[in-house]
Amino acid sequence: MRLFLLIFLAFAGFAQSSVLAHELRPAFLEITEARPGIYDVLWKVPARGEFRLSLNVRLPENCRETAAPVISNDGVAVLSRWSVACEGGLAGRRVAIDGLASTFTDVLVRIAHLDGSVQSARLMPDYPQVTVEASPTSTDTARTYFLLGVEHILLGFDHLLFVLALLLFIDNTRKLVETVTAFTLAHSITLAFATLGLAHAPQGPVEALIALSIVFVAAEILRKENGRVDLSSRYPWVIAFLFGLLHGFGFGGALRDIGLPQNDVPLALLTFNLGVEAGQLIFIAFTLLTIAGLKLIFTSPTPLPKTIMTYAVGSVSAVWFVERVAGL
């Protein structure tokens, strides 16, 4: 089991480093057409104190500033707002991000047209530009938001660590299916409520409580290993559902930052959620296959490896909790 432990600890170390590496958070560019040919621009760049990533928006040559940028810094991001006039509009023209190719981050782009249609895209270091479409199609919206959902869950180390803790906690296939289903249903509910503005929870405390939820499940694993059987052991789906409601607010906060197209809100919400579920299933399948494969290669007569993994999960999550509380 040594190889298994090394792999897990490497994952835990990488997850921990991701909390500190703010440059891994995506930048966000929103271009909103206020009047024909007149656009309001919001540019949000990850920062650490006074230092921000060296990323800059490059608009088409037919655009000129009509108002000087208003800049603010909240310690974790630098926000710039300004207006531009683009003769002939932006349709068919390219918007690029200078400096993106030399980073490890992505840029979420949202372009809202005057007719209410919205184009969403994710720019990456190997493709730092997007061509503005005159009329974004529903297929484009569905594809973009599905991929955003997949990427969000696979880069959401706290959500993945919670799922991993559930996998360590449950050793019965039927209970595992029930628990994962309950978790999925719960975070789907609050994701929809938070995104549509029907419910609200401040993002900072939510992220801290998500970390605390992982600590709780890790503690329950150790209690179960010591022979204590209580409600959470008999009905783990109850715990998964309750904490799933909390995780859904985390997903909803991310989706609010991305924004939803006004003409395709149900489609974007549905495909983003489907993307989250697809990414979650990919992680579960990969984890279960890895554990099953390693069990065929390595044998251990004691529960020590599982105990070490549980302590690692709990320790990383406890550090996240302290850091997030300190950052409130």
C-alpha cells in the first residue's frame, strides 16, 4: 500500500498548494453592449495583495475608450471597469488576452449583446482569444457551460476531497449509490436556488463550512473504524444530503461569477449541473478503479493505510478551514 499512500499524499500536497496559489484562479472578462456599438467592460484579474497577474485585454482595432478605467483591488483580485465605442460592433472580430500564454490560468469570457443573447467562452494559455459571434447558438451555450461544469468540479479540490471522504466512509455498494445520489440531489437544488437568486449564502463562510464538512466526515470515518456505530454510519446519505446543500451554494457562487445567458438560463443551468455531475462521476470511477487495482497488487492485513489517508484528508481540510476563516 505504500505506492497508494504516496499517490494520495502527493494529491493532498497538490490540493494544499492550490489554496495558496491564487494565480490558478481564472480571470474574468465581461463585455456588455449598453447601446449599439457601445460596450461596458469588466476585467477581473487574480491578485495577491498589490501584485496581480500580468494579463491585459486586447480589443479589436475598431474599439476606442470612451471612459478611463476605474480600478479597485480587494486583495484577491484587481477589478477594472471602463467603456469603449466599437464602430461596426464586435461581431466577427477577435478579443484576446495578452500575457495569458505565459501563465497557468484561464480566462472566463462573457459577451452580452444588446438583444439579450450571451456568448460564453473559456480562454486558455494555448488559445488566448475568442471570435465574437453575432448570434450565439443554444448548442454553443450548452457545450460551453457543460465544459465549465466539468472543469469546475475537477479543479474544485475541496469538493473532490469531500467525495473521497465519502468513498472512504462507505464500504457498501448500495449505501454508496444512495449517498452519492443524495449528495448530487442536494447540491443540484441549492445550485439552482443560488444561481436563480431564490436563496443566498455569503461565499466566504460557505467555503469555510465546506472545508469543515470534510473534517466532520473524516472524524466520522475514524469513529467508525473504532467500532462506534451511530446515525451517520447507518444512514450516510443523510449526512451527504445535508452537506450537499452547502456544497451547492459553493457551485452556485462560481456560476454567478461566470454569469448566465439571459435567453438560455434553464439550458445553461442544466448543462453546467450536468457537467458537474459528469466530472464527479469521472472522479469517483477513477478513484474506485485505482483503489481496486492497487488492492490487487498490494495487500495489507491492517486498516493502517485507510487511517493514514483519513488523517491526511482531515488535516488538509482543517488547514483549509483555518485559512478560509482567517480570510473572512
